[in-house]
Amino acid sequence: MSYVLGVDLGTSGVKVLLVNKKGKVEYEKTKSLTLIQEKTGYAEQDPDEWVSQTYEAIKELVTDNAVDPAKITGLSFAGQMHGLVLLNNKNQVIRNAILWNDTRTSEECQEIYSILGEDRLLEITKNIALEGFTLPKLLWVKKHEPINFAKTTTFLLPKDYVRYQLTGKLHMDYSDAAGTLLLDVEKNRWSKEICELFEIPTKICPELINSIQEVGTLTEEASTNSRLNMATKVFAGGADNACAAIGSGVLSKEKTLASIGTSGVVLSYEESGDKKFEGKVHYFNHGAPDAFYTMGVTLAAGHSLSWFKETFAHDICFDELIQEASTVNPGANGLLFTPYINGERTPHVDANIRGSFIGIDASHKRQHFTRAVLEGITFSLQESVTILRESGKKIESIISLGGGAKSDLWLQMQADIFQANVIRLTSEQGPGMGAAMIASVGVGWFNSLADCGDVFIQEEKVYKPIEENVKVYHDLFLLYKEVYSSTTKINKQLREFRN
């Protein structure tokens, strides 16, 4: 039996999957990563820890399970997006990587708008300027750490640095490059205009490659550290969301997914990069060749539920909490929740807006609040679904991933609110499976990612909308959409009272 490895480099840890030709995960191993937060709003990591923990995860997976390294024919990567890794002329790390969730770059985002303009930025990159993206981080280093910026000969994103250490080759794939605000999405190349306007040398931008492209094989050092053969083929891989799309079968224009983790994502496959969304959703290159995806984000999706549990129901488990909510009818007896506890991303790019419970009366018990939280999170995702539909996208079915796919109640709620069939998969491994699928195509097991998906990805159950629930949620969603505009002024005024 031959195998491939899917390496998922996240923020909290690196996870490695050993996958066979049938798409079964034979073994997996996760190693934790350290988050460095020197100041409020800062989030950094040591890139060399990514490498050492990737080596450890692979080595332990192989040795603990007595896997023959000769049977591992290829590996690929999924990686946390946007993080800035700076290398000097010896390809050594200059400073800690600045991560996707670092928010120090608000001034740099405004600088981008004042110099380039929002319309031109959207025309080139298809995305608005957000603190998490890579260009604002480069500008921050240029302004605040000029010596480090002057030393820079290459910038990479997180998984690209790990791949470099394994192969000695410097590249960046298009799906990750699309999240830098430096890629001309339609022309599939680095934007010379943006680089020149912001005095960023184009020579520091790495060579661009497709996600399924072979980069090389392992160096002798990487082979020793990982216990893999030097002949193991390495493929570029992609951004975590692009790989999650691959790993859940979002590989054709009719496919959409909704993923509920700490944050929430609605992601849909697009065949071209020339659509106009005016920055309402993210628009990135897919890991599949010559394809794209749109993505809306809810900042506090699963986090809203975990916050509620920890604050008001710490003495019971999640299953009990959800079971309580299942005793309540749709609409939570007139109680409405907005999940803006960490601000919001789609469709409201607003760091200051805060969450609300609206409609509370003396009849409401914990189960009503829990149901309202589940409904509010799903309404927030429905805002992204609505944007896609208003663009002309036909969405009749949605693949559900993450915490939202572990509850029959929540899956049915998604079907009723999205007004679409909601699909639960038999196995969900997210970005790591997408990385393994890239490697499986690369080594020749399949002719395409779609062919691979036909074997690796299977549906377990489909939840269909219940007509009477659809009517309730349709009317409640109209009220939900009014909450943002109705509370924006109040939330701004409340800022002065926050500690």
C-alpha cells in the first residue's frame, strides 16, 4: 500500500495525515505551536518552530506506527494564510513571523487606500485592505523596522517557509499569494504597480507556482530530520481555506461549503477571476488549477457558542447544551442574537460593533438563549450566502464542516436558514485532506483533483429545508439584518466605557 502525507500548518498546531489510495486516514499526528503576543493586538510565531514541529510530527507518525518510509511517495501542505516571513540573503529568518490575526496595521491599511485607492485595489487584487493581510505587514516593517526591511531579500507565507526547509526551493502558490494584496488576480502575476507605489522591491516576491506543481524532493537534512526518504516528492500545496475546499469536494461551480470553527466561513467555487463583489466577500485563487473561490467570514462563529457556554453554562457539556436548545421552537421564542462579540468581517468590516441579545423577557430560559446563539451564528453565515446569491450564484446545496456539522439540530437549522440542502460528509479532515489530495494527484494516483474527490469524499447524510421553519427564519433574518445599523451608534458610544 502506498501513502501520501497531508501537512496542515495551523496557528495552534501542525497536523500531519497519512492517507492511503482510498482516501482513508491511516494515522495522524499533531504537534502544538507557540503563539507570541508581546503587545495587545500582536500575534507572532517563530518560523523555525513550524519546521521543527513538522519534523517531529512526521517522525513520530512514521516511527510510532512502524510505517515504511519507502511507501510514502509524496507530501503537500495546507497553511495558515497571510503571515509574513522575511528572509535575508542567506535565506535565514530575519524576525518572527507576523500572523494573520495580528491587528497592528490599521494605519498601513489606511495608507494603502490613500495612495492606491480602494477602487484600484479591488480592481487589481479583488480584495479590500484588512489588517490581517500581508501587504500591510510589509509596510509596517518598512516603517517601524527599516533595518529588517533593508535586509529582506525574500518574503514568504508560513507553509512556504516549511516547504523551503524541506526542499531548499523558494516558491509561493497562487492561492496563498492571493491573500497578500500584492497579486494581480486576473493577470496571475505580482502587481508591479502596487510594488512600485509602496516602494517594495519586486525581487523580494517569490516565484509563483500552482498548488499541484511538484517543487522537488527532500534534502538530505530534511530526510534525516523527518525519517522520510530523500526521494519523497513534495508539491506546493495551498492556503488553508483553499485546501479545505479541495478536501470537502468544492471543486465545481455548483459547490459551496459552510465551515463553523472558532470563526465561520462560507466558501464557494468560482470559474473565473473577473467577477465584481466590491470587497463584500474575499476573492482568492483556488488550489484547483485555473479556478477561484469567494469567501465570507464570521469572526466569532463557534467562538460565540463557546463564550456563551463558558460564561453561562460552564457546568454542562456542549451536547447537553445543544440538547436543551432542541426543545425550543425555531425563533427562540422571540429572542435574537448577533455574534459580533469580536467585531465582524462579512458583510460589515467593523472592529467596533459588538454582539446583542434582543427581545429578552422573563419567560426566556437558558435553552432559549442557546438556540438564539445557534440561530444568530447561522444568520451571520446566511449574510454571506445572500451576497453570493445576489451575484447570480445558484446555491442549492451546501457542505457543512466543523462544529456545525456535529449536531443534527444545527445541521437542520442551517438547511432551514440557508434554504438549501445541507450535506454532512462521512469523514472530515479539512485542509490536511486537501493537502493529501494535492499530493495524491501529484504522484499520479488520479488525473485531477475532481477524480480524487470522487474517491476520497463521500456524503453521509443530507438535511433538507423544512418549509414551515424556512418561513419563520426568513422573517427573522429580515429583523437580524436591521440590528447592525440599529446598534452601530450605540456601540461606538459604549467604547468609552470599556476597560
